[in-house]
Amino acid sequence: MTNHTAPEELNPFEIAKQQFDLAAEYLKLEDSMRDVLRHAKRQLIVSIPVKMDSGHVEVFEGYRVQHNIARGPAKGGIRYHPQVTLDEVKALASWMTWKCATVGIPYGGGKGGVVCDPKSLSIGELERLTRRYAFEIAPIIGPDRDIPAPDVYTNEQTMAWIMDTISMVRGHTELAVVTGKPLSLGGSYGRAEATARGGLYVAREACRVKGVDLKGARVAIHGFGNAGSNFAKLATGDGARIIAICDSRCGVYAENGINVEAALRHKDETGSLLGFANAEEIPCEQVLETECDILVPSALENSITLKNVERVKTKIIVELANGPTTPGADLALADRGIFLLPDILANAGGVTVSYYEWVQNQYSFFWTEKQVNDSLEQTMRTAFRSVHEKSGLHNTDMRTGAYILAVERVAEATRMRGIFP
Ligand code: GLU
């Protein structure tokens, strides 16, 4: 039973281990295997001296963690955020391991982060920071080793700088060293919206299971970055009504539906949703408590916790963010019959199209947007079915079902490879 009085664990790596342990228990995994899979294979901490525009040098701290490579090279994004910690990056790296296994793409899990406030850096400072960070992690990344991609506050420009830096160091163009690149530089059609599109594909499946009609469904989206804003656009295309959204500054609410294109234009022009017309301004956290059919946490970790879970009023949750729900909140949601699509399934569309990009780079042969989206749809629907089946088989929720599926796959690969030497 959920303990509502004890202070809740909010360290993402501790949470990631709890989620893993639960699946390991279901699978009756041997202790030595649990030990192996709970640990990150490699953690690199780097100092990044950057010449600032003012002339002085500031030193930033960066990380790259490779959690597991049993099923293939490490894969995962790079995050720029003032609150990045090594434990957070370790958690995110392990979630990548389980995510890639859930959708069955041949990667392990990795993640990177730099402690910085990207909003206060000039474009020149961002470029110098990115290039030096890329140089510092160069020894452990590469198309066959560890392939970074965008995450919170990094984008295709960041990836282009990393690709160029690694290419300069190695003396040849290394397209497949990162994914999420611009189309002009070996990027893939469909990668930019892939996280949201993958989320929509599994949301459609969840609607079928729960008997919710996506057409006319009321959707609340917490976080209006790449994943959240693209989900808003795509879900509108399915006839859903986006009634609440927020970015890091403020939230907006409109019972009759928010004009998503107009909200995006406003954010592009002014930098935030603050002052967006034709909608009521609300506090960001209120988006999570909006009565709706589908709630889409698409910001950061620990958004739905024991503090607010009782006020969450939705039928379906689509976790486009990584780690937005704590284990305590998970139990409370399951008790109330709320159908939650876990991050390692719901947001796996991003890394899935990253995989397609990496494949296209290695073959120097590029797919059409339709090929990308059709393949993504197939992958996401198959993954949904497998997770739903597992959760049914073990009479548990979708997160635990996904973990059981993923941990089983990684454990099997580890067993077959054996422990070196
Ligand atoms: N950062 C994204 C994620 O958390 C994408 C990772 C990738 O494409 O490698 O899944």
C-alpha cells in the first residue's frame, strides 16, 4: 500500500532502481543478474571550460553515462539544464536501456548532460560549450559505441556541432555519431516529431483499450517543448481538443480548445506562453490537475508525485517526458484505474526514428517520410501489444509490464553473452 506520510524518494536513479527491482522480482531474476543490471557500465565526468562573450572563462560540468550495452551500442540524448546531476543522467541512461529493449531496437542505454542554463547563453557560447563537451566525451562515443541525440534544451543545431567536432577530430565525416541531425546533414525525415508521433500511435491504442474516442477527447499537456508541442499539433489532427498547456513560465487553459498553431507562434515570437490571447492563464502545475481524458506529462521528472496525484483527473496518461511519475504516484493511479502509458514505451518514438536515422547514415541511403512513419507506427503498435500482453499476463500495470518485457530481453542478451572475461 502507498505510504502517504513518509517523505517520497525523488532521486531519479533511486526511482529507476525501484522500477527495475519490481520487474526483477516478477521475473525472479537471479541476484547476480540484478546486480549487473542495476549498475551503470561507465560514467564519465568532464569539465568544460568555455570562453564567454565577456572574455572570462567559465567552467561547466558535463556527464556521459553508458548504462548497458548488452543489446548494442549505448544510445541516448544529451540534456542541457541547470538542475542536471550525475544521478539524474544515470537514471536517464538506464531508462534508455529499458526503452530500447521495449521497442526492440538494437541498442543499450546512455545519456549525457551539461549543468548549465542554456537560456542565458549566447549562440556563440552554446556552440563553444557544445564543441568542447563533444571533444571531452569523444573517446567514448562513436557509431558503434554510443550515439548521442537531442534531449531537453538541445536540438538539431547542437547535434550538427557535435557531428562536426567529432568529424574534425577523427579526420573524416562521421554522420552516424549522433542522431537528430538536420535533414541537410544526414538527419532523417520524421525525426523532429518522432517522439510525439510515437506517443500518438500508442495513445490511439490506449484509447481503444479504454473506450475513449480520440476525436473530441480533452487533452492536457504539461510541457511545451519538442515532444509536447508536436503532440498537441498531431493530436489536434486526430480531432482531439487541447484544453490546457504550459511551458516552464506559465500555463494556459481554454475549455473550447487552444489554437495550437497560434500558441506556437506566440511562443516563437515572445519566448513563452505568457500573455497568449484567447486563453485563461493558469499556474503550470494546474495543467496536471485539469480534468481531461488524456494527460500528457512532457516536461521533466517528478511531475506527478504523492503531493498531487490525488488531484490528477484523467483516464489516460501518456508519458512523453522521462520519469514524470514517481513509484508512489504510480500505485495511486493504478488503484484508481487510470491507464498509464509509461515513458519507456510512450516516448520511445524518438529513439526509434533515431535508429532509422543511424541505419540510413550507415547505408548512405535515405528513406521517405512515409517509410519512416509507417515503420514507426508498426514498431510502436507492436511494442504496445507486447507490453499490454505482459501486463495482462502478470496482472500488473503497463509500466511494470514494460519493465518485465525490457528486463527479460536485456537479461537474456546478458546471459547469452556471458560476463567478460
Ligand atoms: N532524448 C530522447 C529520449 O529520451 C531521444 C534519444 C535518442 O534519440 O537517442 O528518448
